[in-house]
Amino acid sequence: MNTQSRNGQDWPGATTPTRGTLFLRTFLPWQICRFIWINLKMMRIIARSHRGMHGQGMTGRAGAGPDRAQAAHN
């Protein structure tokens, strides 16, 4: 088993990528699909996090939530 990289460094725990893995790393249509899919996942996560923020009296400043506003008026 050859454990040396192209520049001669020894990487005993590293696995060699398969032909399929190397193909997908260089296949532009696959990379575009993955890019779109990952961005859609990020947008979904961000949208879910913003759903809980709106309508609760938050102004976007740290420490300016409804509890602080209520305490300031009492």
C-alpha cells in the first residue's frame, strides 16, 4: 500500500479517493447541483431562525428583547 502523497509526505491514515469521487469533484454539473442544494438548505435554516424573531418586540439590538423593555417601563 502506497501511503505517500505526490510531494513525498507520509500520510498513513489518509485514504485514496475512488475514481467516482475524483470524477464528482471535477464534474461541473454535479458541483452546480450541490451548490444549489447547499444554498437552499442554508436559506431554509436561516428562514426558520428568523421566524422566531419577528413579532416578539425585538429591535435587532442585543439585550433589547421584550423582557428588557417590560422591565424599563415598570
